[in-house]
Amino acid sequence: MSQMKKALVVAEDLERVAGSIRDLVAALHSNPEPVKPTETKAEEKVKSDSQPTLEELRALLRTLAEQGKTADVKALIQTFGVERLTDVPKDQYAALHTQAKALAAKGDV
């Protein structure tokens, strides 16, 4: 394909993208306030119970480290393929929390 034809294909793609953006903007203008689903307190509690926060994990791991289990904490974090707690994917927080609790149970945190 020649450079001119490639440029033409890119220009056509950009026109389609621009059209999609125009459609999106028009849709947003026609409905400026999207309806936000509300969660019940029970749903919020289940959500918070099943997914610990970074701060909760940090506090638990700090307690373990203060009990002399720093090497265990580091090894635990590394089992998730990362070097730092902040690099653990959020969807892995519950698993990390469960494993940290198991480690804590060995030492009665």
C-alpha cells in the first residue's frame, strides 16, 4: 500500500472517530446527569467486608513487621509478583488479606 493510500485510510479512521465523539457529546448533552445507582447499607457493608482497603492491608502488614515478621511480610507481597504493597492489584487485596491473617494467626496478632 502506498503512503498516500495509508494516509487516506488514517484520515477516514479519524473521521469515524470524530463522528463517534460527536455522537457521544450529543448523547451527554441530551442527558447531562446520568442516573447514579445507589447502594444500600447492606451492599456497602458486603463490599467493604469482602474487599479490604490498602490502608487496612498496610496496618495489618505493619503489625506483622513490628512483631519481627518483616521477611515474611516481604515474601508474602512477593507471592503476588510485586515488590511493594502499593503494586499489588486491587483485585488481589482480599487474597493478600486472607494470607496475612493466616500469618498473623501463627503469631497471635
